[in-house]
Amino acid sequence: MQSQHAAPRPASPSPDGPLVDVGQAEAALVEHYPRLVRLAYLMLPPKPGDRGRRVLTAHALVQRALPRGRTAAPAAPARPRRSAGGRAAHSARSGRRADRSDRTERTDQAARAGRPVWAGDGDGDPGYALVRLQVVRTALRAGPSRRRGARRRRSGLPALPPPLPQVWGLRLFPRSGGAGELALEQRLSALSGPARAAWVLRGLERLSDDDVHAVLTDAGAADAAGALREADRVPAEYRLLGSPAFDPCALQARPPDLVRRRRRLKASLAAGAALVVCGALFGLPDDGWAPDGAAAPPYALNRSAQAALDPGKLTRVSPAAWKTSARTDFSVWPARGDLTGDTALLRRTLAVWARPGERVRVSATPGTPSGGPAGPPQLLYAGTVDNARVVVLHDGLRITRYAEPLDGTGGAALDFARVDGADRAGASALVLGRADGNVRYLTAPWVRSAGARDLREPGADTAGLPLTGGVTPPVAGPVLKSGSCASWNVLELTDGTGTRLVTDLGELVPAVLTAGRPGAAREAAGGEASRTWSPFACSLASMRSAGVRSVNAWAFAEQPLPDAGGTGAGSSLPGGGGGSASWVCTRAETWRGGGSRVQAQFRTPGGPSGVVAARAEDVPQCGEREPRVLAGVLWKSGAGTWYLLAAGSRGTTSVTATGGVEGTVRGNLLTLEAEQGAQADLEGTLENGDRVSGLG
């Protein structure tokens, strides 16, 4: 046994092996990296409570296994086979090809021995053989020997120099195994390094004893035969080698000793302060960090990143560009505001956009990336809004608004909104700020006049709003209050093409309101469109902060009520004097395309507002692709009778109810007596024979 603990002697691969260049070895290492790391992990000496260090050491051994130049591969055959393209390339370099009958025989022997059969077994790969030999050699050197281990223990040095990669703030270790894995690891820990390597090469690499002897000898083992005999003491439980407990590539992460880490952090602050100051003086622009305000420290100093953060390179559009441009969107907005020449403010804005600090409040509409600009963005506005300095930028995809208090940068905010594909209506206005329930808007340069009105009162006059540099005075926003919805304030904008309504839904870009059949909708500023929206304006509250681009209201049916007066199930609709109920479908489209919201709403005569009968998301109904809809509601008449009322859009030839209520009627309107709380499924038939299901 003395020979097994002798210092390993240096050895070179057999000169009979083919020459392997660095590229061939690298390709083998990358392709078989998980297997090589598992091999190194199993051959390293297990130590209680040090699995994390063992994992990092195994990765370091494999990553440092590349040769420095063309090197002769060992004569012992390698087992893993490369992919078809890679194997062909390596075969062309080496000029050698393994015998397929011998490969099949070895695989059968491995299966009979209970060893794991790895994918990729087959032709030999001299590149893999060379890398594997280097891993075995360094793993044997990592283990303690009687002389070298004694010197390491006396000097306090670790088995290896600190390897890369290093992981700070985390402890990484493989998943826990069962009783079999624990028992196997204990048995392997009792073996010497060469014996443990021999056992692992037998089970994981499926090498014969002669091949194992050759690999150990080339790796510098003093007594390879003795190592094989010692390895026979451990049962051949090779199936356990495929367990996740021995996979250093599938790791779990846990924090280290946090108290000890805190002490070390405090102890290093004094020494690190001087280094940070020196780095700030030499690595940053002349102004240092202070002009960046609330921005985090810089992390990229390449030319492209610096160009995007240079306030002198911001795009500024001529005030008359929109008059001759083929596009009418945010790209032709000029730069406005009283602070467009404040270079320090613009620089802080760009710095915070690229790297917002921990105290910056960042928000983004759904589907909007919040990363820094790819190039110099376009300046739309820089000025004082109420008690804040506000900068609005556009990079072709997003609108970005930066706001900071007048007395400093504490409490800075950064907001993003997606606006790609904006048209003249969608680019009519932006929200500059909100305060005390009021909203200030920045209007497009083509807007001639602006006004405020209550969408709930279609006949009320519009209150004119003076525009100062395109900025409106504070406008009462649609504030949500508990109880019934009494009003919904919207902004009315007039330009050379007409008048439109936009509403604040809690985002940077207000949503455009339209009315009419999908595909033929019109601006909601007209009398009939306003009357369509009036009872259903408060339903816009459910569409807040969803990245909504536009909302259309479509009155798709009128339905006579069976008795005089009634209330909708679960609603607060008052009784009426008979007449017809109205069905309206509202559809909210988003800037990102997906996430559309559809609501079918029902309103009885005399009711102040409608109730939502059905709703759905990401469906084509009630949109341009499928301008059709079918919905139903359980309604109680003034006589106390419950009815199932359903209506389909134009072109519906029949409606069928199944489930809690059964019945079929011709046409697009269905009225059936029902029980309170009954539930039914609806299906309609269209003129062309297609079927349409009930919404929701």
C-alpha cells in the first residue's frame, strides 16, 4: 500500500497516439463538459461539509485541462463519441477510427456489469482522451499524498490554488442523494486517490482494467496495479454514478454564514474606500458621479453606450417637420419645454435611464422593456411641471419619462410606455404629470385646440383648455371613488382631421376612444358615439395599467324586455317601464398586440350605467378579425320572473342555450324563463353556417 501513496511521477502520453491540436481538445471539452466535471468531482477526495469547494474545484480542473499546443494523445482509447459533424472533422485530423465490433462488445459488457450506458458511446476521440487524461492527472495531484500532503498541512496551503470560477455570496452544492449514494461516497472516501480514480474510470468511462491501468500510468500513478486491486474493495454499484447527487452541473444555491460575511464586509470598507475613490477619479468623466444624480455607477464605457448617454447627441426635430413628413407619430414631435437647454438635467436623465439607482421608482406598461437606449434618443420635452423637473424621450419603441423634485434627485421616477406603430390618433397626447387627482398633458404639434368633458354627460359643453407650448393646465382625471361612478373626465383634442377623445388610464399615453362596428369605428367625439359611451364609461376603470392603446364601444343589439321593469342579476339596475335593453361590446387593444380585453355589457332602459354580462381576454370576438359577439345575462323582471336574455351581433340566425336553461330561438335574440342562479352555455349560428360561442 506504500506505493499507492507515493508522490505521482510526471508522465507524458504515449508517443504512439495521434497529435491533437488545441481546437480539437477544446471541442471535446465543450461537448463532454458535464461528463468530465462529474468525473473530476468523483475522483476528488470527499470531505465532510466541503461539497461546495469540491464542486468549484472540479469545474476548475476541467476548465484548465486544455493543452497549450499540439500534444500527443494517449494510446488508450476514449469512449465518448462526438456528434456526426464533429466526429467527421476529428477523424479527418487524427486519421484513426475505432473498430465498431469492439465498441459493441464493450457496451454489452458494461450493460452486463450494471454500469450506466452513456449517450455518445462509440468511436474513440483522441481529443477527449487527452483532456480526460489531464483531468485525471490534476485530480490525482489534488489529493493528499504522504509527503506533499504533509507539506500542505504544515504550510496551511489548500490542495489547489483558488480555482475559477469563484461564486461570491452563495454556496453551491449538488442535490442530496439517497442512502445508496451516501454509502457509496463513504466507501470511495476510504480509498486512495489512484484507487478511487480506477473505480470511477471503470464505472463512469466503462474502461477495461488494461485501459484503466494505462490511463493511471500516464497520469502519474506510481502503482496502477495496486490501485486496481484496492478499487476491488468497493462493490460495482455503477448505476449510482448517474445520480444527481454526483452531478456538479445541477446545483443548489444557499447563502453562506451571513453574520461572518457582515463582519468581513465592515472590516474591508476602510481599505476599499480608498480604492473606490481612486477608481472614480481615473475611470469616470471629469464631473465624476455627482451629475448623474440618482443613477447607479456606470458599467459600460464603450463608444456606443457613451453616445447614447451624451446629451449633446440627443435627436431634436424641427417644429415644422410634422407638416411635410410622411409619418405623423411621435418621431416628428419637436423638443419643447423651458429646460431643453439644461445639459446637466438631460445628462442625469440619460444616466438614470441606462442604470437606475436603487432609490429610483421604475414602472413600465406590460410588454415594455426597461433597458437603456440603443442609441441617442429623441427629446420630446424638458421642463418644469408643477413641483418637478420632467424630461420625456422617445427611442422609436418607447416613451420614457424621467421626473425629479425641484430640490434634488431624491424620489426620482422613471416610467416607460411602448408606442411602436403609433398613428396620428395614438400620438395625439402624452401625460406629463399627475398631482392631486389632476393630469397635465403634452399635446401633439398638430393639435389646434383642447378641452375637457365628462363622458357620462354626452350633452354637456366642453370646457376649453389653453395650450402653453403644447401643455394643458391641470385637468381633472377620472378618479376612482368608492360607491357608484358619477363621472368620467376625458380630454377632447381637435386637429386638422377632426376631433377625438382620449382618456387617462394611469399610463404615459392616454387611450383613444372610438365607437362603432369593428372595422368601421369612428372617433367617439360625435353625438351618437358619445351617447353610446355614456352608460359604459365607468367600465374603463377595469382597463387601467394594462398598456391599452384604444378602446372601442360597439352597440351590437337592442333586445325587448319581456315584462315591465326589472333588475339584472347581481346588479344595481333600477326597474324601468319596459322597452328595450341595449347590448354594447367594449374591446381594449394594447400596444403590444396581445392582452386585449373584451366586455359584453347590458343596460336596461332608464339605468344609469350598464353591467358586465361577460368578459374575456385575448379573443378575436368584437374585433376587426371577428366582428361578431354573443353574450347573455340572467335578468329579473318587475313581475319577479327570472329570464335568460341573450343577444348576438348582426348576422346571427339562431341562438341555443344548454345546461341550466334549455331552448333555441331563430334570430339573434333569445328570451327564456329561468331559475334564479341558473347557468347556461350559449351557442349561435351565423348566416354562413359558422358557429359562435358565448363570450366568456
